[in-house]
Amino acid sequence: MASTVPACGDVIPAVFEDGVLKPGKALPLKNREHVHIAVLPKAGWAQALGALLRRVHARPSALRPRQIEDEIRLASREARRSRRRR
């Protein structure tokens, strides 16, 4: 595993192999610590990101970088809420 420790709540790559989900980075967890896991297959992640980028690009080009970042944050929150409802 890599030595980079992700912050709590980060999205990290993982591989499901032989019935076990294996993170692609070292995790700051104690042995046998209980966690919650949200699983989003890479294909679903790419689709959600593509939709987000289409929304941003559909906006007028006069948007300032800060406005674009705000739009991305808003769309990201909306995507998380819709996934939780499923």
C-alpha cells in the first residue's frame, strides 16, 4: 500500500478481489475499527464526473474560476445526496 494517508471522508481507489475490498492507499484506521463504506464503481464515477463537467461547460464562459468551483461543489453535494437516496 502507498504511504499517503487520506483524510477522513476522502475518495480513495480500491480493488475488490477474492471477496475482499482492498484500498489503494494506507488508511488511518485502528485494527478492527468499524467504518462506513460507500461503493461507487469507477464507471459510475466517470459518468457522474462527465455529467458534472457538462453542467459546468454549459454555463456562460464569463464565469470566474471561483464561480466554477462553487458550481462543482454544489453539483458534487447533489450527486452525493442522490446516491444516498438510492
